[in-house]
Amino acid sequence: VIRSFQQPLIAGVYVVATVCLYFHLFHGVVSLFQTLGVSHARHLQAVEKFGHVLAAIIVIGFASVPIGVLLGVVK
């Protein structure tokens, strides 16, 4: 894995894929709450904020691996 992420193209594609994952996770979280019946306009802003935060935490965690390898933090 480390050897693969040392190649900028592979690491870049992986990071771009994690950005796509962000949008997928955000949509999934909002849809989850809608399925559970929390779809009122009064709650929408809080649900969307939660979706953004949760998706960002997961994506930052996944993207930190190839970025760490490229920066030499992980060897």
C-alpha cells in the first residue's frame, strides 16, 4: 500500500475518490434521516450539517493515508 501511494497519480486518484465518497456519504446521511421521518424543514439544516460533518470526518481520515505517504510522514 505504501509503495502504491508513493506514486502521485495513484495517491491523487485515491484522494479524488474519497472526495466522491464525501458526496455519497452526505447524501446517505440525509436520506437516512428522511427515511426515519426526520425530513421536516425545521430539522433539515441540522441534518445537513450533521451529514457534512460526518462525511468530512470520514473522508479526512481516508485521505490522510495517501497524503501522509506522499509527504513522507508514513514510510
